Amino acid sequence: EDVIPENVRLAQIMGWCLELLHTSLVLTQDLIDQARERRGKPCWYLQNPRQAPDGAARLIECAVYKLLKKYFRKKEYYVDALELFHTVGEKAMLGKVLDMETRGDPTLSQFDMTTYNTISKYRNAYHSFKLPVSLALYMAGIRISELHRRARTIQLE
């Protein structure tokens, strides 16, 4: 309904916040994995070894919260957006920890489909599917918890 230039601009800024969070998670995962390449190119932290690689990922994540505060603090969905970003970041890291724990088991005794699905959901589904849709619902003024629950069920399947 309210497709006015200001709301479109805010949606774009929120999209950038989502991309920045995703980038900080990817950078952190590369560090944890000690990855040498990403998409066929040398990992970013190998290109300038004097930089503090964990600091770069953290600074990008901090930028998310600065942007949210600057552009959305007076919006009714500001707290919901903050909580979503925090929850998604936490779940991604929990998924990474679970991934690392199961990777270290050469017998694969801890690894089953439930574990695989949990890792996939936490590492990928929350920031790829849940976050953008939930943010869009909040920005559109949709705060009905049942609609959010239904959307989450579909997004995480």
C-alpha cells in the first residue's frame, strides 16, 4: 500500500543490512574453517595477512546495527528487526559449532539426518529465508504472530 520512495529506500537499506550480516557470517565461517578459497578465489583474509581478520567480520556486523539504529530506530518494527538480526546471527554460529563438532568425528557416530537438518537450518535457512521474509512482514506492518509462525514453518522446511 505504502509504496512511496521513502519506504522503498528503507526496504533497500534493510536489504543491505541483511547482506552485511550474511557477509560477516561468511567471513567468520571462512576464518573458523581456515578456508583457502571461496568461489574459486583466494579467501579475503589471505590477501592482506597484516589485517586482523576477525576484526573485519566484526566491524561489518557492527555496521548492521549502526544502520538499523540510524534509519529505523523510530519505526515501530525497530526492536523486532534488532531481535531478528541477533537471533539469526546466533543461530548461524550455533549451526557452525554443531557442524564443527560433527566434523571432528571420524566415525560419524554423531551425524544423522536430524543433525544434518539442524546444521542446514541454523547455518543457512535462518539468514537466507526467515530473516528477509520476517523483516518484510514487519516493515509492512504485519505483526500477527500466527502469520509469522506460518511463514517460519514454510521457510524452514
